[in-house]
Amino acid sequence: MRCLVTGCAGFIGSTLTDRLLALGHEVTGFDNFSTGQREFLSGALDNTQFTLVEGDLLDAGRVETAMQGAEFVFHLAANADVRFGTEHPTKDLHQNTIATVNVLEAMRKNGVLRIAFSSTGSVYGEARVFPTPENAPSPVQTSLYGASKMAAEGFIEAYCEGFGMQAFIFRFVSILGERYTHGHVFDFYKQLRAHPDVLNVLGNGKQRKSYLYIQDCIDAILTAIEKGQSKVNIFNLGLDEYCEVNDSIGWICEELGMKPEMQYSGGDRGWIGDNPFIFLDCSAVRALGWRPKLNIKEGVLRTVRYLRQRPELLDRR
Ligand SMILES: NC(=O)c1ccc[n+]([C@@H]2O[C@H](COP(=O)([O-])OP(=O)(O)OC[C@H]3O[C@@H](n4cnc5c(N)ncnc54)[C@H](O)[C@@H]3O)[C@@H](O)[C@H]2O)c1
């Protein structure tokens, strides 16, 4: 299969690119390196089946040209940081919604009919049902990130209806593992390297979250696109467990052999738009036969071990 992967230099996009190449697919990677890391593509660049296109998704003509000959689009490029939305109120709209429309237009013009899209569990906003199913009633958006992804999902669905496309929409919990460059383990480890005696925690540490290991996430995506039959296939991707932020801090500190003094900013959430409880019902993707291999604790520990081997990454974001 000839694939286009947007965000190919990112945490998830580069891991997916490596997996697609290992499976024998031809991959064109598209990235503007705003948060992507060139070193994540070192293996791919040695593979003759891989072509890198440096470009920005907001440059519609560039995406259209890069997509020529593709049969399947994996659209992962985005502003992936939910936390800072209110500091730049239109960034999510441009990077996540308009960029997605540019991808869809490039597909329409090139006759590409299949897309996988990295959405997020944040689209459920302040969910009222746990574990939250894909058909949770009318989620109310609480973050600009979640709102921009929900809008992008809507455009994808409308393009499927209007232009005969097929979509696979994945609503991820937070992903952990090798090449991780943003998220709570990153923030905590960065702090502990700088000042091992004190750890500042946003909120009260009792936020409950679910996480998924990167290779399990890629397995789920590939299982779903192989087996999903509907015009629009929407899957939550996560584990059937969650932990408190404090649990994760305990595992990180134990792994590092540190006992910092904890300083909580207070309140039941870390930032505006943070959801104090994220726990998704993943029975739909499990029904396709997908089974995750790592639990949350193992994912957190692998992430800490990875970051310890790559301290230079901490200074890049
Ligand atoms: N990591 C998670 O926990 C998580 C959770 C839920 C959803 N997601 C979604 O998964 C996708 C991948 O996330 P990630 O963690 O790998 O993030 P990442 O920041 O590591 O990767 C995003 C990649 O997209 C590229 N990019 C960003 N804007 C671009 C643009 N305008 N044009 C071209 N390239 C651009 C970046 O340079 C980077 O390589 C995102 O869509 C994100 O919203 C991630």
C-alpha cells in the first residue's frame, strides 16, 4: 500500500512510519518539524520505500502534491498539546481543523479514499459516563484542542458522505513509550532532573487518567483499518484501567530512586480544560481482536527509562 503519513517525525507518526515500512508498505512522510525530531526518522530515511516531504499542512498546494499516488492517508500532524490552548486561542483551529480540511481537499483532488485520523479522548470534554463509549451523549467541549479535533472529525465525516471516502477516527487516551516528547512523565522527569528535591504538580494529583503504550496504540490502529467495515469507523483507544497522577508520580520516583517534596497547585484539575477523569470504553476495538500488551505502570516505566537514555530531548520542548 502507498501511504502518506502526516506528522511522520512526531512521537506517534514516526513509530507508525517505522511499522508501516517494516510491513513492506511504501510511505511518504510529511512534516514541518515544528515538534518533530529528525532523529526519529533515521531508520526510515535509510529505507528506499520512504520519501520525506518537508512542508506545512497549511500550505494546501504542498500537501496536494505530496499526496499524489497515495492510497491511504494517516493524518497525525497536529498541535498535540492540549494544555496551552488558551495561550494561543486560534492555534488549534489552524493546526488541527484547517490543516485537516487541507488534507481532505488534497485527498479529494487526488482521488484518495481512505484516511486514519488521530483524534483524542479530550473530545468527550467533561464526560458524564465512565468508561466513556464512542456514542457518549453530546459531549460539551472544555478545551480548544478537543473542540478543534471534534470539528475535524465532523469535516472527515462530511467528506466521507460527500465524496465516498472511508475514515478511521481514533480517540486516544495519552500515549506513552519510546519517542515520547510531551506529557506528564516528560514534565515530571524534566523537573526532577533540574531539582530532585521538589516536584510541582498541577492540581491535587488525584486526577484519574488512562494511558496506552505506543506499540499497543499502533497495533490497534492497524487492526482497526484492516477490519473496520463502516464508512466512518470511530474507535476509542486506551486501556481498561486508569490511575491517579499520584500513582504515576510514585512509579516515576521509585524508578529514579528519588523522594521529592510534593508541591500541589491545588484544585481538582491541572489547567483550564483539563479533565479530572479520563477513562474510555474500548470494547469496540477489543471486539476486533486487539489486545494491549502493557499495563499503565509498565508504560510509565518504559517512558522514564527512554527519557533517561535521551536527556537531550528534555531541552528541545
Ligand atoms: N501523544 C498523545 O498522548 C496523544 C493523545 C491523543 C491524541 N494525540 C494525537 O496524535 C497525533 C500525534 O501526536 P504526537 O504525540 O505524536 O505529537 P507530536 O507533536 O510528537 O507529533 C506531531 C507531528 O506533526 C508535525 N506537525 C505539526 N503541525 C504540522 C503542520 N502544520 N504541518 C506539518 N507537520 C506538522 C510536528 O512537527 C510533529 O512531527 C496528534 O494529532 C495528536 O493530537 C496524541
